[in-house]
Amino acid sequence: MEQHCHKPRIFSGIQPTGNLHLGNYLGALTQWIENQYRYDSIFSIVDLHALASQDSHLAVPIVEKVRQTAALLIASGLDPERSALFVQSHISAHAELAWILNCLTPVGWLERMTQYKAKAAQVEAATAGLLDYPVLQAADILLYQTDRVPVGEDQKQHIELTVDLAQRFNRLFGAIFVVPKPLIRPSGARIMGLDDPSVKMSKSLAEKRKGHVIGLADPPDVIRGSILQAVTDSGSETRFEQASPGVKNLLTIFEALSGNPRPAVESRFEGKGYRYLKNEVANLVIAVLTPIRVRYLQLVNDTAYLDRVLGYGADKVRPVAVSTLEEVKRRIGIEAPCSG
């Protein structure tokens, strides 16, 4: 089994199910980018997870979405020379370890997942893949002996399941897996929809609702229009704790992108009205996202470069995954140990 004894290792994944948006950027990607210099960093475009979305492959083939996602990640600041970026399905150990972990996972653990309950309620018939999503996610993480998992707040329950599975396996078969911990950004970890601040900004909802998200590659006029149309209220409160959900969401976006502390943000907007707040948020979002859009448009059609980056990332991490899986199989007795 591969051991790492220098930098702590981080692993995280993102689905190629649609255009990445500001919620993805503030909830997870900024952590990926900040931490790639401090950690041994492994990031995956999780196309197998995307299959759990029943319509994920219908409009645009997943392979095209994978390249679009890779281009956006690199444009956002992910450095493929420092971080391993690869496609989940290109390393078969993910699916193989997931099956082994399935055989240790009580169904009740999966049925209590809040994301499963929410997504199952939105479809006519939930699939086994939708129920089993967290086990494959656990396999993704545990394969690489991951120390920290930078995720959005909504994924915290899935990381807790990963911890439970790692501890159960280690108890039954001897210590193999590193027990990971989540890295959750204290501010901006949960960005809500501009059209409905009661729900998280979502790639799937973006396909149905205009103005729901701010896409990382949206042009400036679209960004400004979406923010100016954002739901607020009829008042003028701009303090975080007293503000309505829509206003608090705008304040949170400004806080996260500016890096200013909450008292400074509240002071900046006190008594100036929501039109001023929206314009200032729009100006800041456009300033941050315009360089990402420019770089993305340069990269997205260079399929040879993107495929080369993804292939290099897979080659870099495959030995780690294979080593972990071989040790797991030896411990559970389905592969004879090497002689000599």
C-alpha cells in the first residue's frame, strides 16, 4: 500500500454535469486553488458520478462536458503541473473499490443521506446509482489515502459516511485507510440561487431557470443582469444577521470574493440601498470572473492539450490507486499475496 510521509494529501472531485458556477467556485474551487501549494493535491472530474443523473448524457456527451470542466478548472487557477487532474473513469480502481465498500455498507446509512432524499424526490424512480453515490465517493477519497477533502458544506454528510466506512474497514481487516477530514471554507461555502435564496445555487437548476446561477464563463452583461434581478425584499437591511435570505446571499458573495471581514462589508453598504449593493456585487463578480472567461475561451477548443493534461494526471495517480486496491484485496482474501 502506498504511503505518503511529506505533504498531507487532499482529494476532491467535481461532476461534469454542466457549466461550473459561482457557488462551485466559492464553495470548493477556491480551496482547491489555495491548497494546491500546501498539499499533495489530487482532483478528479467524476464522470461516473454524473451517470447517476438520469439526463446527464442526453444533451451533450459526457466526454465533451469533461473537457469543458477541465478547461474551467484550469482557467480558474488549477495548475496541472502542481495538481493531478484526471477523469474518474480512466482509473478502474474507483469502481472496483466502490463495490467492495458496498458490501460493508448498510443500506440504512445510504437512505438517511439528505442529498439522496432531496434528489430522489425530484425523479419518478430513483436509481441504485443515486442511492449508492456516497459509496463511490468514499472509494474516490480512500483510494488515495487522503488526509483532507476540500468540499462544499452540503457534502459534509458524505465525508462523514466516508469516515464511517474507513473506520469499519480498518476495524475488520486491519488499518489500511487514512481517515480523512473535510476542509470547509468558513465563508462563502454555501451560495444560494439568485432567483430563490432558499435553495443552493445548482447546475441542474440552472438548466431550467434563467438567472438562477452565475456561470464562471458568463459574459459581463449576463452576470450583471442576473445580479440586478436577484431576489431581495422591500426593506433596506444590510447586516448579515438581520438581512433577508436574498440580501444575505449577496452580502456573502461580496464577503467571499473581496476577502473583507463582515463588519467592513456591513459598513460599506449601510444605508445605501439594494440597487447600490447589487451594482457593487456585480462589479466585483465581473472583475473576478472576466479573466477566467478569457482563459476558458482560449482553452476549451484545445482538445489535444486538455486530453494530454487529463492523461498525465491519471498516469501520475494510478500507481497510488492500484497500490491501495491491491492491499484491500489481499486483506479481504480475494487476491493471493505475492510469494517470495
